[in-house]
Amino acid sequence: MSEVVVSESRCKSCGFCVKNCPKGAISLAHSFNSAGYKYAVVDSEKCIVCGICYTVCPDGVFEIRE
Amino acid sequence: MGDMIKGNDAIAEAAVRAGVQLYAGYPITPSTEVMEYLSWRMPELGRTFIQAESELAGINMVLGFAFCGKRALTASSGPGISLKQEGISYISKYRLPCVVLNVVRYGNGLGSLRSGQSDYFRDTRGGGNGDYRCIVLAPSSVQESVDLMYLAFDLAERYRIVTEVMSESALGQMMEPCEFPPMQELTVQDWALDGKYTHERRVAFMENYVTTAHENNARYEEIKEKEQRYEAVGLEDAEYVFVSYGIPGRVTHGVVNELRARGEKVGLIRPITLWPFPEKAFEQVNPNVKGFITVELNDYGQMVDDVALSVKKKLRTDIPVYCLPYVFEMVKRKDVFRDFEKIRQGQWKEVY
Amino acid sequence: MAVARKIPELTGRPTTFCPGCGHGILTRLLGECLTELGQDHNVICTIGVGCSCIFDTAYQGDMIQAPHGRGAAVATGVKRALPDVVSLTYQGDGDAYTIGLAETLNAAYRNEKISVFVVNNCNFGMTGGQMSWTTMPNQVTATSVHGRDTALTGMPIKVPEMIAGNFQTAYVARGTVTDAKHIRELKGYIRNALKAQIAGEGYSLVEIVSPCPTNWHMTALEAIDQMEKEILPYYTLGEFCKRGGKQE
């Protein structure tokens, strides 16, 4: 089952994934990761596993699994 | 006895015999013939010659090439060597071997085209940023240029240090008979980068500076212990000892020979390594020596400081150290005779 | 059915680039291309000075930290020593186009078989956002506090065009990281540059126009807007010299 896995600790809250997700499935959490950033959270109900978040992320936060 | 050959050509051929695989440099008088010679000799042997866009680019090409474990050479003079100082500092940081040939020309800025010894401080202290040392070898004949260039690559690799061969304008241009050593095989150092991350990576900001400093210091102490080279004449009974290197050293040797033939008790230390400075030579000097005299081809005296330090370390601090600086014109024996007499008559103030 | 995607091991470790910095995209794309081309164990990267230094936290291969601006000369030495190993540079606009302009251009002039990658974010980032030669007209930087006066300091420099228009090289392109479409195009440019080197065709250069939220004093998303509004109309994207030696 395809899914997007998020490495919260790598996220720096830049927002590129939020902006570029075609389904608006990504938002930034209300809580912080260990570096003090509000990390990306993927709504798996909306996510279509297109991989655009992986493409636009500068920090390798996303892994797309088949 | 070998054929007559021009100094710059001989020193270039010596590098080839020593297995140099890259020459990267830029033309500047009086070192240009080295590059011209290598421009055809290196391709002839399937090795790499690059005429770089500047001395700055040249030393950086040497940096990249040396990181891959192969012997590399660059040559220049005066302001060209000044341009290389940043690269030399980086090469020293990475503990890479390479040889830099400085065919010294007198003067500041553009300077002149004549022999000089005005780069002594910069080349023995290191002209780039930071704490590092370079071995400096100072030949006084074409044969010695060949021998020292051949040795330079071995020393550079043995200690992973930048080794400078400090030739000079007159030496680069003159012709003398010379024998060449055999052609060495080309080598690759086993610590080199190979693209396969076989070895420890060297990166900015990540090293332990304290550990590195201790390791470097140990390496420099080893070099000082094992690699001092000099020529000594008449030190055991000398009342005055001349200290001089390069062609001026050869002139001074002639002066010493003539004075000794007249029964004068004078001696000579001709440093062949300027770093490590040949302090050990001073251990052989007559303890009752009356003074040391440097004969240098520069404005104010540079090597005189190292002589004073060696005298303090190996003998006593109350022995005067004089300097005879000869500006711009190559020193002649008659100049040294005249000025030595002034020293003996008390008409020349000591520096230390 | 999704395609498995994971940041490649070659450049996979977390970095300290700023949030929203374009360097992170180039870092990943280099890792992907080198791995896909089978060169991840056959590469020596020469790193410039500036934010480029941070690449060494992500990258796990052989590398050399070059003096500021001299990357192309160092990479040339590497390539001449090991002609079968991929020799690339990882530099910024301050490093490759300002202090290092001579080395960057001269390696192109000689068509040295190296690949030069330059992140152009219109300032000297690491030192705190001073003006570089790619700073836009009227852009406020730490050394142009009233905005860049191009009458005094020159217009932003266009190095890919300069190289493609004057020298015989293998491949020259400019890409950007503003959205997924551009990032995919950029990846194609990076692949072409590396393939040109692997095939022994000559010098390749890819410029990556990038946001610098920290020194532009904007959020990451605002920086993307700034690029689309002002920077990309000036720094046009595309291949200026395609493989096969055709000039654009």
C-alpha cells in the first residue's frame, strides 16, 4: 500500500510542501520538532502519493513507499 | 662530466626524472624556461602540462592533483609566488606533498629580474595564513639544483609537506655541466583521494585542531632533527664564520678559501636547507669564535635573524652577529673582502 | 502505483542549510543523478566557500574544500589526475562568479572536462548577505543598503550566457527550484552535465537560481514569489549550450 512517510526531525517548516501539494493534504503541525520547527504533517485521507512533496522538499523529509 | 645545460632547463629535467606528473604554472621571468621546457617534455612522456591562466590557478590545480596522490610541480618568481600563498596554506592544511620552485628575483612589488635573496623571510616563515612550515632547499650550482629538485619530491612525500626549491635568477640562467639522476617510476600515494571514498575525508571545520597541531608539531620536529643540510668549511678554528646561501654562498666560499690560503682563520656555513635552518652546523664552530657574518643579497638582511637565534641556541649570546647586505647587484669577492676588513676594524656595527 | 522515492544515501544526511534554501534541492538532485548514473562511488566533489561548505554535512563521498573561488582550478587538477573519475564543483554565485570568475571562465575556455554547479541566490549568503555580482538592481543587501546601484556596480552578471556565447564547451544550462516542474527540468540539466563529462565531451556548467529567505529577509514562500516576480524574468532558464556542441 503506497504511503508517504515523514521524518519530522528533518523538517524546517519552509512550507514548500504545503504550497505545492495538489490535494492540500499537507499542513504544518502545531507542535515543534527537536530543532524547534513546526514539522510537516500529511493527511493520508487526502494524499494521493504523487510524490510532489518529495520533489520540492529541500531537506529530505518525505519518503515515498510503494 | 655531464653536458652544459642551463639552470632552468636542468631543474625542469630533474623534476621529470623525479617522476613529476603535473606541471601547472604561468610565465614569469626568470623562471619561464622551466615552464617552456616542460611544455614539450611532459606531453612527450604522456604526463600532464597545463599553462594556467594565473599563478593562482596554477597552485590550485596542483592542490587538486596532489590530493589524488600524484607528484605535482609549479614554478614562479617574485610576485607570482606571492599569488600562490593562499594555495600553499591550503595544501599545508591538507598535509599534501608538492614542490614549488621559486626562481628568486630581487625586490618588492614587480621587483627586478636579477638574483636576490629578498624572499627568505616569506618562504621560511610561510607567507600564507596560519601555522605551517615548508621545507626550503637552496642550491648554489646547476648540479645542486638538479640534486635538490630530485630530493624535493621525496621529502615532500615522506613528510607530507610543501617543499620549496629556492633557486635564483642567475642560477636559472647560467649554464654549467651537470649529471642527471635516473628516471623514477610514477607513483600514487596510498592515502590519496580516488573517488571511491576509500580513505578518511578531509573537510572544513570538522577536524580536531588541537590534535592536528600536536601531530604537525611532531612532524616538524622530526624534520628539524633529520633533514638539516649544509656545507661547512673551516669551522673548528674559525675566528669569524660567514653564513651565506645560493650564489652569494658560492662567492663567499671563494672568499673563505682565499682568506684561509693566506692563513686567516675564517669559516663558512652554507645552508642548503633554509628550513629547517642548519642549527647543527653551529655546534661545530670553534667556541672562541669572534663573530658571525651573513652575506645576503637583499636590503636589510633576513637570514641574519636565524643566524643570531642559532648562535644563541648553540653557543653564547654575547657573540656578535653581523650582516653584509648587498642590494641589487650580485655580490663580488672584492665587496666581501672590503667589508670584512671594516668588520675587523670595528667600523661595521653588528646586528645582534 | 507510486514510485518509491527516498533521499539518496550519497547526499542523504541532514544539513544545516536554512529553511527554504535552494541548496537542499541541488544536494538531493546531485545525489540522485550520481547514483542513477552509477557514479556514486566514482566522484570527487570540490566544494566552494560560503554556504556551499555546508554540503559537506550531507555528502558522503570524496571531497576537497577549495579556496574561495578556485573550485574550477582545483577540480581541473583532480580531473587531470584521475580522468575516469567524475570531477564536479559545488559553489555559490559569490564563489564561482565573483571572486572565482577567472577560474570558472578559464576552465570553460580550455573546455576542461569538469562539471561546475553554481547556486545563484543573488548574494554572499554565508557571510551575512553582502552584494554579489548576481544581486538584482535595487536589491538591498548588507553592502548595498539603499539598493544596488547598477550604474556604479554593474548589472547582474550572466555567466552561463557568457560561456555559451564565447567558448567551445559541452553543456551549459540554468535551472531553478521554484516548483516541482522546474525541479524536474533542473534534474534533467544536471544529468546532461554529468553525462557530458562521463562521455568525455568537455566542460559543463549548470546554474541553479535559488531562494535565500534569510538574507532576502523573507519567508521561504515569499522568496519563491520574489523569484517568479523579479529574478527569473532576468535570469532566464534553459539550455544555452546543448550536448553535441550546438550553441543556443
